[in-house]
Amino acid sequence: MRDPRNATLARVIIRHSTRLEPGEAILIESFDLNTGLVLDLVDAALDAKGIPVVYLRSNAVNRSLMRRATEKQFKIQSDIELFQMKQVQAYVGLRSADNSSELADVPGDKTALHSKLVAHPVHLDYRVNHTKWVVLRYPTPSMAQMANMSTDAFEDFYYRVCTLDYGRMSEAIAPLVERMKRTDRVRIKGPGTDLEFSVKGIGVVPCEGRRNLPDGECFTAPVRDSVRGTITYNTPSLYLGVTYDQLSFTFEGGRIVRAKGNPQAKLDELLDTDEGARHVGEFSLGFNPYILTPMKDTLFDEKIAGSLHFTPGQAYSIADNGNRSQIHWDLVLIQRPEYGGGEIWFDGEMIRKDGRFVVSDLEGLNPERLTSDAPSELAVR
């Protein structure tokens, strides 16, 4: 039996996230899921008079392919996937996994080669810049376990955060976009953190359900060489199958000159992927009212209410500071009081304190204003 919540979510994806037009082709790339939401996405695309193309993938198969892959193999894969991406106008990336650490034992040199030859040209370059795209997870027992919830409770939470009123969020983001566009200097303060940089002249992008689900962030990028000071993250990060925590970076001239964290050897290896990995390609504020605690899933954690992320690696072309890298690693700092608090300043004016916006034009982004419902008990477990 098909879950009616999937039909609702599929309509959000097709009508709001990708805004699929009649005659447009949409690639539905699904990892470890071949029924459920995939079927509803096909139906919703056809209802919109679009052309669905489905690509079913397996993380276990990807692991086997990557562990022994050659450069020639990755180049052939890249050519095929890039050709496929160029045939469509929209893209849905649907990620479902029984084991979120499936790729943890893929050798680092193979991961870097895959990023360079496949992920970067197909996704970070073409898909991001030339399609209407959205990426989302699919609720699984392993995701529920990472969120410390029962499977049923997590599913209720998942559908709630993915189908909230993104129209209301879009209106509330507009003043933040205007503030960020006219801002030069940003300062972030908090426990273990005192960081300064400029965002002058960099683009600003509001995110309200058109690129990620769940959504709720607004991003730009620091002027590449302007970052100085230290940031200490308080959220663990699962990246390329490895969990990192207790991360702290010190910047001079825009470059990470000291990095501490666990596991240190893996951290050093990742930051040495290329020169761009030690510079930052994104600065973003998160404000989804229902996402309050980390669950080691970037698509959720980077939207946590009262959070920010400061991202080593590749910059997006729509908010471009010129940084180029094979990685794009969204690392999250939560500034609500229970996580130690903190402040964000734009050009000498404090705009957010302890996770709450404190200037009148941005108060619409505080949780009680983004939804008429109070944050649920599910969201805080």
C-alpha cells in the first residue's frame, strides 16, 4: 500500500521545488529505494505533463565499484552520467540508505578521484548550474536511529518538516537577503569562536524548498582571502562515510592554517584534497523551525533553527567567491542557548543572538513566526 504522505511530498517537489513545466524532462535519481516516493514522483511528474526519467542506484554497489575503480572507469561513468544530466531540465536526488556509513572504507584516494572525475563535473558543475534541482533524504530506520527516534515518530517528523509552508518562509527570507546583499563585514562570536570576514559583492541565495527538502537557509560566501580568526563547530558531521567531531579551524588570510578534530588523520587528509579545501566556499544561516537537534545528516543539520554553517571547499556559482575544490563540506555551528549561545554581527550591528533574530525586519524568521504551531516534541528529541 502506498503512503499518502508520499503523494503530498511528491507534489511539493514537482510543483514547488522543481517547478516542472509541461514538456520538461526530470531525472529522478534514487539511491537504495525503488518504490514508495519514487512511484509518486513519477505520477506527479506525469500529472504535470513532464517527462520522468528514473535512475535507480545502490550504495552497496557504489562501494564495490569505488573501492577498486580506475581512472578510466570513473571517466566512463562521468561521461555517461553527464550525458544523461544534459538531457533533462530538472533533477531530484532521492537518498535512502540502510547504512549511512556504507562508503566509510572506500580508500581516500578513490574517493578523491571520484569527486574529481564524477561528482564535480556532473553535480557540482552541470547539475547545480544548469538544472532545476532538489536533493532530499527518504526516511529509514537507520535515519530514525541517528535522530534517536522511533521509526514511526521519525516518519511523522520527516513529512512535517518537508511539507511545511515554504511560501511563508520565502516571504520571511526576503529581508535577510537584502541585509546580506548590503553587508560588508560579518563577525561570529561564541564559545571557542571569534571569526571575521567580508561578504561584500558576493551573491545571496534564499533557500525555501527549491534545492533541498527539508529547507530553511540563506547563503552567501566569504570573500575568499578575508577570513580570519577561529571557529569551533559543535555538531558532528558524517562526510563521505566518516564521522568527524570536535572540529576547530583557525584562519589566516582566508586559509585554514590550523585544524583540530577527530579523527585527526582523516581530517588532515580531507583538507589536503586540494588547495581550495582549506578555503571556504559558503556561509549560511539556518532557520527551519522544526529541526532543532543534529542527526549527522547534512540536509537536516544545516537547516537547524539558530544555526549557521561555514563550508570548506567549492563555492556555488550563484554565490561565487572564486574558490574551487573537489569537496564541499557543510559544517554546522548551533548558537541556541542550550548549545552555548553565540552572536552574529553585520557591519557592527548584532542581528542574531543565541539563535534568535533580534532586529525587527528579521523576526519573521524566528520559529514561532514561520509556523503557527509550536515546535513539536518530536523535533527536540
